[in-house]
Amino acid sequence: MSRSAFLCALLGVALAAIPASAQQEGTPPAGAATASTPAAPAPSPAPIQVPAGYPHLKVTGVVSQDAAHPKRAALGKAVTLQVEGLASLVSPDSQVHCSNLILFLDEIAIPGSPPESCSPAEGTVRFLLERTDKSDRAWHFLLKEPTRVVRVISASVGPNEELAYPTTVRDLELEIIPKGKFFSFLAMLAIGLVVFVRLALKTALLRDPVPAPAGQLPPYSLSRFQLGFWTLLVLAAYVFIWMVTAQLDTITGSVLVLLGIGSGTALGATLIDTGKTAPAGSSPPPEPATPVVSRGFLNDLLSDANGVSIYRFQLFAWTLILGVIFCASVYDGLQMPQFSTTLLGLMGLSSGTYLGFKVPENKEPAAGAQS
């Protein structure tokens, strides 16, 4: 019994010698007052890793190439940004070089346009505002829906497309529509519309190739109206997009298809009207016994010999609907629209239906035929 008592006493001394830190976490030592023990502070979050040089860099000024308007920038012209701390950022020991800097306009990265020049000693970086394949989407966002001549934006630079350095430049004027070109465009568009309307009213520009009484004009042609409608829209849209974006290659496949449908419909209708679709060796159909006279623009476009027809109304309605969508797409995105094949097929189907129903319009009963 004395040996057992000795071992128990030795074990009690060993347990008392264990430090409190070695006990289980959160289990207070025996007899400790838990109410008076303060709670351990929560662990602080890991510090955010900020790229080297970021807190010390700041864009403090900008000067454009336009001497008359040093705070106004435009496509095709250069801007020079004043960057405080640029020398430390592009030092030989740094991984950032002048050629890696990205221009930011209104917090939008403009990739694909590296600096034209860079002076770390003076703290200046010069960028040419040009539209490339990489920056096309960014420029579309900056220039879309042009409602005024200039737009006030911010300007900055960054080491990559995800990071822009702080800037105090928030008064840079980005020229959306060149004022001189815009007023010239409006004047030319107005003159073109006046000339086009006058020719349509006074000449056979949009009329059927059929005889009319002396001193009067034949009816308006739906197919020729469709061709003239798309020709005017595409010309005006092409000049407008070029004026704002300085791009020349803006014609899309959908636009070519629409022009092709309009041209093919006008050509087919003309061949039917002149009787050139008759089979080989047959005589052309005789001319109408009485000359045809125009009954008004809408009546001519929507009516055949029996009055207003559904197939003409369908072609006329879809032409106007696609025209509205076309204009909205050009204004919103500064680009020619790309219609789906289904929508273009619907337009082609309407034109084919119109030509199919136009064939019996010009047919007359053969001489001596019984009713």
C-alpha cells in the first residue's frame, strides 16, 4: 500500500507541473474563475496584396494633341498623361515596362494600343487613340448612342487590363461626333433625301415600267421602293459610322443579303412586267389595253388589280420593320446589324411570294379563250 500511495503522489505532482498552455484549448484550469477571463481577440484578416508601386502612383494631368482644346481627345489623335511616380514603376528593377502600360478611358481598358512614347524622368506617357481589333469592343462602348458632340470622361493608366492607377483627371472631353463632319453629314443627307423624293415624284425612278397616259406617270413599284429604301439606309448608315468611328470596313453579310434581296426582287418584277420571262420561242404578252395611272403612293404599293393584297402588305411591312431595327442597331452600337438567317429567310420568302403573285397580275386571257 505504501508503494501505491507513493505512485499516486508522484502522478499528482507531474500533472500540477504541466503548463496551462499545454492544456486543451478553451478548457480553463481547475479552480480558475472563467467569468473574469477576457475573451481572446479574433485573428486579423490577411493583408490585401497590393501590386508594387500602386499606392504611390497617380495620374495627375492630361494634355491632348489638339492645341486649341488641350482637354479634348478624339480618335486618330494622341493624348499625353502626367503620371506621378512613373520613374519608380518602370525602373530597371521593376517588372513593369512602358510598353506594358494600358490606357483607361472612363475606367474602360483600351487594349491593343501601347504607348507611343514614355518618359519616366518627366513622368509622361503618350497614347495614340486608335481603334484596333482588340479595342473595338471598348470603343463601341465609349462611342455608342451618340447624343452630343463630346462626353466628359476620366483618364488613367494601368499595368494590365484589370488594374487602373488612381487619377485626378475627370474632365477629359472625348469627341463623340466631329462637329464639322456631323453638320456636313446632315446637310448632305437632307439634300440627298430632297433629290431622291423629287426624282421619285417626277420621274420613273420608283415606278413600274408600264405605259401611262400622256403627261402622267405610271404606278409606283413596290420592288423598286424596297431597293431604293435599303440603298438609302445603307448609304446613310455607312457614312454615319465612318464619321464617328473612322472605320471603313463596316458592311456586314446581312447588309449584302438585304441589298441582294432588294435587287433580285426589283429585277424579277421588271422581267415579269416587260414579259421577258416568257418561254423561248413564245411571243411576249401584249401590252395592257388601257394605260395604267398612279393612284397614290400607298395605293400603288399595296394594291394590285383587285385592290389591296396581303402579299404586298407583308413585303411592305417587313421592309419597314427591318428598316427600323437597322437604324436602331446602327445608332446603339455604331455598327451594321447582323440579322439571323431565319429573319433574312423570312424577308426572302416575302419577296418570293410577291414575285409569285405578280406573274398572274400581268397575264391576260388569250384571244378566243373560253371563260
